[in-house]
Amino acid sequence: MAESAASLPGVTSQYVNTSRQLTDTIQMVMEKDREGFNKMAEGFGANISMGGVDASKNAMQTVLQKQTEQVMLQSQGQTGGLPMHIMIQQLMGKEAKGGKLGVQAMTNKFRAAFQKNPLLKNFLLRAEDELAKTEAGSADRLKILMETFDKAMPKEVINKMRGSISGMMEALRSGLLDPQAGLFGMSRANFLNGEALMKTNVDDLGNVLYKLTEDIEVNATIQKKLEKMGKESKIDDVLQGAEFTKEQLLELGYTLTDTGKVLNKAKQDVGAVSKSSTYIFEQIREILAGYGPVLLEFVGFLPSLFDPFGEMTNSLIEFRDRAQEFVNGFNKKLDILETKQLFLSQGDSKEKSLGAKLGKQARSRAAVSTVAEYLDGLGAINKDLLAKIQKSTGDVTAEGFLAYEEGGVIQFIGPLL
């Protein structure tokens, strides 16, 4: 999710959090009708040809990624109020009465979410009759809901968002610094022989943390104990995967085995020392934490010393014109691919599946083809490579998709660079 959200406005961590919040709702739909869910996901580009658990896994990932992007794009600019993912959860679980789901009342309840999205509200109201005909929690209802979100956020609008300053800045930030997906992400794990190296987690004071595998139901007594530990909770809350120090666990009534690595309560294991991947840039982060607070004080002086942009303005004019020609070429190629996608989406089930895949690949195909033509104009690549790239990026047959999926963009990046 961190990678898929990189080129759109909004902080990547918000996409990841929204994805987690939507997981339970989508998981319940899949568990209710796994076959129907997989078929629905195939229409959105999921590869379910292998069948079994892997097919369901791909279906889940595809649907979760798409709906997360839909919710995040429609939530841009929302301040306060109930979040949109809760509206989806309620709409998915609501039983129809008299052929209606009460969409009007629901949009009023989630006023903050729809305040800047009147188009989505209108499309949901139009789709109410169709939604009401479906069973609560079904794949059919989820399909209609996702298609409604697509109608309310046309691709042209999404493409403009990708080209916005905020979209490009987030893409640059995510590509370099996102904790999970960035090149210099400080939460990327170290791997040795394909296995993640694990480390013991500690709190800010260096005390070892233990992770519980059982849930903690918060009552009045536990709430008071948690408050003393500086942990907020509400009565009847259920804490999942909670982490505590040895001293905190003793306060909560847990005892440890002699090894100090496993938790026992009533002679049953309920948790162990909390561990996570060792971060590649953990040392860098600690160095920055040491030097950063002091050196950052000097950053505030820089604007008063010189203005780098004033000197650059004239020299950038010509470069800007070339950039416009470059992106216009990209947009033309993208339009051609999206026209092919539209044609495929109106065919049989096999063609619809290919159309959904093309929707995922259209931008990368157009980008590779555009860069190749640009480098060809500079004489930086040979004609044979250009022809190969143009053929591959334009091939929308089943064989073409297979070849592109196996090699993808990566097969051309090396030769282009």
C-alpha cells in the first residue's frame, strides 16, 4: 500500500492506516462468499488463475488496495467528523428496508466526509436501489459500491492529482524516505539469506517489551492500572497484541517463566518477548537524533542569506517548455492505452480481466514508452531497443500481458539508464 499510494496526494502512512481500518470489512465479505469475492476481484484486476489460497490472497490484496485508494482520494480535504471507512462498514452491513438502505440519512450522518464530495453523494443516492437489492455483506454490494466510487472520481481527475505539486512531492518523499517503501526508509528490514533479522523491542527507557497473544478486556480495575502506566483506554475496550514491560505485566497479574522470554498466566503461554525486524537505517536514525536538534537551528538562517530560486528562474524557462512537451507525449500515450482499456472492459469476462490489468499497467507502460522516445531523440538508445519497448508497452494480448508481468518495467530500466 505504501508503494501504491506514492504518486497520489496525502501522506503515505495515512494510506497504510486506512488500509488496516478497511481490512476487517473486506475480510468479512471474502469469508462470506470466497468464490464470489474472487470473481468480483478479478474484475478489478486480481489474478486468481492459480486457485486456492493464493487466489484469495491476490483477490484480497487487489480489492483492499483499490478501495483504500478510493477512500483516501475522496477524503482529501476532510477536517473532523466521522471518517469515510466507517460509512463503508455501515453501508456494507446494513439490511434493506422497503427497498431502501437509508443512504440520504447516512450521508447526513457523515456530513464532514461528503461536504467536499457532493458528486460521490449524488452517485450513492442514484445507486441506492441497486445496492438495496444485494445482500448485506455480499461481494455484489461491495462491487457496486466500488464502482460507484470510481464514477465519482474519474481517471482524468486522478491523473491531475498525480500531476499536482502535492502528488509529485509525496511521490518523491515516499520514493526516498517513506519508512516502509522508500529507498532510504528507516523502517526497512535487514535480510540475511532471505530471512528478516529480528531484534528485541524496548521502550524509551530501554526496558524489554513483551507482546501478548491474548486479548485484554478493559474493566474498571484494569483501566485504573493502565492510567498509572500512562496508557489511555476505555471500559469494554479490547486490546489486541498489547506490549508491556515486565514490571507493567506484574501489575496486571502476569508472571514470567525462568527464561524471561515467555509469559505465563495460569500455567498457559500468553505471549513472549516482542520482536521486530532490525532496521537498515537504525544507526543513521540514532545519529540524526544526536546531531539533528542542534544543526536544525541553522536551517532557519538560510533564507536570509541567499535566494537560490531567483537565480534559477531564467534558466528554467526553456527547461519548463521541454517538460510540457514531455508530459504531453506521455498523456497522448496514456489516452491510447486507456481507450484500449475501455474497449476491453466492454467485452467478455476474459477481456474485462485484461482491461482491469491494463488499468494497473497503463501509466507505467506510457512512462517507459515516453522515456524511450525521448532518449531516442537524443540518440542515447538504439532503434532496436526502441522498437522492442514500443511493441511491449503497446501489446494488450494475453501473451503480451504475461510477458509484461514477468518482466515488467524492470526489464527496460537497465537499458534505458
